[in-house]
Amino acid sequence: MTDDDRWGYLVGARFVGPDEWEKEVEQHLDRSLHLSALSQGLVEAADSEGRLID
């Protein structure tokens, strides 16, 4: 589905906040992968609702 800002989402997808993401990330990403640093940066850059402004 596509919203008014032309962002595409899977039906049923939702934003999660940084705390919720951090609790689940280790089950889905191996910390030794380079994506770990990227995911941690996104957690730290997100607001309390899990959205990135810039």
C-alpha cells in the first residue's frame, strides 16, 4: 500500500519505537554483521515514535 507521501508499506506494517526495536533486533540480526551498526544508528536517530525526520 502507498500513503499520501508516496511511501510504500506492507499491509499490516507499523512503526515501532527505538525501545521496541532494540528488544527484538538481536533475534533477527547477528551482531557481527555490518547491518548491526546501521540498525543501531537508526535506533539512535529515531524519535520516540520510531520516525526519522531527516
